[in-house]
Amino acid sequence: MAIVGCKARKVDEDRAPPVEHVPPVAPVSPPQPGPVTPVVPIEIGKPCAAQQSELVYVLTNDDQLMSFDPQKLPDDPFHLIAQLSCGLLNPNSMAIDHFGVAWIVDHHRTLFRASILDGRCEQAEALTGDAIPQTFGMGFAANGTHQAAGSAETLYVASDDTNGVQPSVFATLDTTKTRPAYAAIGKVAARGKWNPEFSGTGDGELFGYFPLAGGDGFVQQIDRASGAAIGKQWTVPSPIEVQSWAFAQWGGKFYIFTTLVDGNSVVHEIRRKTGEYKVVREHLPFAIIGAGVSTCAPVLEAL
């Protein structure tokens, strides 16, 4: 995810295909942020053993960590886990590992770790590596194909410090090291206006959501070895420019979380197999600036 300063553009009603809209959710009063709490060590258990490690998790612009359960749609799929209080400053992206740890990066390449169980949060050690970008989108994917639950995984990142002038840098971030290590692979072949957000699967596939100038965006599968584009694109319609974005796959569906320049916070859904698209929530009382799902999540759509 990134938040960009953009001027709203006139809506072109003929640009996007008709979508299914649902009633807005009732506004909720967010918890009041408190002081930074003392660091409590985040316990690491076995992969995929953490309760509800298979759900999608989102981070709001008010530093609220929430779960997002697609199985509850069309009812409210959001549940507040905690108000994070570990000194987050303008967070930019989030990814969830198979231990149930949310990795959050801000706009100054500072990395944080938070528990999906109770929101315990701490700042990670400073990153190591060459030419580490200022901001990046990220997502975990299992190593190899058809991996058993809990097998090894890799955090992939895509940076764009050029505001779309150059292709995003494709890299990995090794979070198993005391100081997470950044290592560039190449370039992301697919291009949007800004860097993509990534989401991976338990069978080794990696996907990215790319926002485009003017409104629309697309989802593209990414080759984990090179950053090359694989297969077709799935279009994500938007009548006006996207201001912030986040992305997760779950059970054969893509969920794209966007906030438009007019303030509308929207959740889009695309069925991977058929390409069927619809808006499942809109006019949310918060903006989602990060989303993540672990490789423990289901890959195939339930019958």
C-alpha cells in the first residue's frame, strides 16, 4: 500500500462495468490511541498453529489491526483485534507470516512485528542489504508448489521510489534473520502508476495488485524467480483515482482494499477462476492501508 497526494478527477461513468453494490456499514467509533506500551515478546510457535492464522488481516489509517473473514460476507467481515501502540509512524504495507506475525513497514523502511492474536507490537531490528528502498509493498508466498501447511516461505517486496517513472524493484526480505535482510532479484515486469502490493499462496504462487493512473487497476501473477508477469490480468474497476490500496488472496478469490480520492473506502472481490467482479463493501468508516494473509489460508474456492 501507499498513500499518495492526488487531485480527484472527474468520474467517467462509462469507464467501469456495472458492479454489485451493498449497503454501507454503520460507522463505528475507533479506539483512542494511547501511549506506546512496553515491548512484550511475541511468542513464535509452530507454522499455521496460531489461532485464525488462515484469515486475512488489515491495518487501518488509525493503526487498528483487524481480521477480515471472507466467509462472513455479505455481513460485516471485520473484527477489531487491537489498537497497535508500538510507535508506528505512517505505516505503508503489511504482510502476515505463517507463525501469525504481522510484519508492518512504514514510509521510512522501519519494520515492526505484531501478533495477530492480541496486537502485541514491537519494532524489528534495522534492515540490512544494499540499496534498500524507502517504501515497498510486500507479501509472503510458500517456497515451491503444493507445499504442506507450514512449509518454508519467502517474503517478496516491490519498491517504487520513482513514483512510477521506473519499474518497481523486485526483491526478498529475509525475516528469519535477527536483522531482516533485503536482497534484490530484478524488476517487476508489470507496471502500474505506483508499486504493487503482493499476496502469495500456500502452493507457491505470487500475485500483485497494481493501481493505475486515473482509477482502474489490475491483478497479475508474478514469477517468483524473476518478477516476470504470468498469464492474464484481472481488471479492478474504479471510477476515480485510488489514494491508498492493499491486497490479499483467500480461497480462490482476490480481495482489493482501496480508498479513493473522494474518501470512499471500498472492498473489491474477484473470483480467480471466472473473473467475476463485485464490490462487497464500501463507504467503510476507516481507510485500509495494509492487508496480509498467511500461506496457511485456503487456496481453492470452496464448492
